[in-house]
Amino acid sequence: MTYRTISVEQRGAVAWLTLDRPQAMNAISLEMVDELSDFFGRLFNDAATRVVVMRGAGRAFCAGLDIKDPGRTAAPFGGGFGFQGYLADVYVRMRRCPQPIISLLHGPVCGGGFAFALASDLRIAGESARMNAAFIKLGLSSCDMGVSYFLPRLVGASVAAELMLTGRFLHAPRALALGLVAEVVADDALAAAAQPWIDDMLAASPMGLRLTKEGLAMAIDAPSLEAAMAIENRNQTLCSHSEDFAEGLRAFLEKRPPVYTGR
């Protein structure tokens, strides 16, 4: 698929995904939903890509829904919910893809853009970042695009209620204090700040990295300790039968970096 509202640069095992509608502060259009759905859908069976970095071109990460986009009225079936369901499925695909997603946040991170950040696995904020559940400011519910699922799990029910019931902005320093972002840096240092995190993730075995994302997501919703441990036991057994595990043991004993092959 040829993309027009996003761009993807493959740097080795890392896909750098840029929301690329800077003239509209990367607001979400139907065309962008088409392209994000395609991109994240392909990742599930993409063994070559091990990490995704998501960012926005221009002055914003993503200002939310493009309410001026006429295409939304002609959206696909969307599970019976039209555009609402079609966009919502993008966030499901983000969580379903086995690659960790690092979001680099700057400027407005609002509504559906806030949900992109929350659906990521790790967030780094530029000093200009300001986030909010903008839906409630438009006469809608703030329970949208997975925000009611992601936000309380990340910052707790009390802070989630505060942000969702008011639509107030959350700025970078408080986001750091809440643990919502891993660090705050100057806007022009975001890409450089991501690199140490990327390097650490790529130092893991391909299977170990993917099964850690999967296992963590399942453990958060596990009904019991035993259920979480069942997933852990399954994933650890899969890893322990891989050639990469044998290589990891050898490298540890030989005090050298492992050379993983994905087998």
C-alpha cells in the first residue's frame, strides 16, 4: 500500500512511523485510518521488524480527530459502528502487534492522538507535549478509543477520572511524575532519546522480546496469579527450546554480547 498521510522509514529492525499531516497537526482522517490499519495489521507477521517508533511531523504528535474530514461519512462497515469502529480497530491492532511501540510525543497529543500514546508500550515526551482526553470537550464521552481501558491501568483510577471527566491538559512534567512517560527531553532530542531504549530492546532475543510484550499484556488482565503464571510458563517454555536461548547462555558464560538469529 502506498501511504500519503503517514511515512515509514525502515532502519534495520526498527520501523520509524511518522504521522505526516503537519498542515493539520496530524489530525486523524479516514485516509490515515486506512493507512494505519494496513501498517499495524502487517506487523503481526513481520519477523524483520522488531521495534516501532511512532512520532508526528511538524508542531504536533497528533491533535486528534480531523472533524473537517468529509471522508468519515463514507467509512467502511467498522464492525457495525462505521468510522467509530474502524478507527477503534487501529488501537486493537497496535496492541496485537508483537513489536514494542515507542511513542515520541511533542506538542498537542489530544483525543485519538492521546489514545495512540496510551496504546504504545513506552512513551518519551518532549518539553512541549500536552495531552488530554479531548472527546469530552466536544460533547462526547471521554470513554473512547481505548482510553477508559489504557489510562487507569497506566496512572490509576483517580488520576484517570480527573483527566477524563474534565478534559484538562496533562503536561510533560506531571506525566513524568505519574510514570506515564519514561523521560522528558527537549523536542529536538526526542529521536536521540529513543535510541538507548531501542538498543536495549534489540539486545533481547526476538522471541523473548515479542513474548514479553504479549505476556505483559495478558498478565494485566489475568483473573488470577495462576492464570498469569500459566502464560509465563508457556512463554518461557517456548523461549527455552529456541536456539537463541542456548546462544544467550553461552554468551553469558563467555562474557560477550549474544548473537541472536531469531531461531
